[in-house]
Amino acid sequence: MFRENPADLVITDIIMPEQDGIATIIELKKEFPGTKIIAMSAGGKVKPEVYPEAADALGAIRTLRKSFKKDELLRIINECLK
């Protein structure tokens, strides 16, 4: 679906059932290097800080730890789209 309708910004969770966010970031950055990505996570099987660090290293421009406030997300979205 993204290939048919690319977006300027993608917000993805890192831990997801079908394809995790790390794989999503890798795929998006490979095919659409200009796409800005915000990744979020509450942690998982390893230390919670590992997932956002990996997302940053792979090209996410911002990461959020759950639980975050709506105002924080909106502020980050606005910053990313400037």
C-alpha cells in the first residue's frame, strides 16, 4: 500500500505481530530513503532502550517510549514535517 501512496512521515511501533518495526524501517529506508520515520516502543524481550536505539541507528528520525502524551507526539510530528 505504501508503494502506491508514499507518505512524508511514517509512525511505526517497533514490536508488531506480522512484521516488526525494525524490519519496516529497514525496508522503508531502502526503498524510500527520504521518508521520515518516528518509531515507538514500550520494550520487549530485551532491555526497553535497545529497541529505540536500533530504530535510530537504522534511520528513524525520532523515537518515543510508550507511554507518551498526545501533545508530545503532535509536537514531534510538527518538528519532523518542517
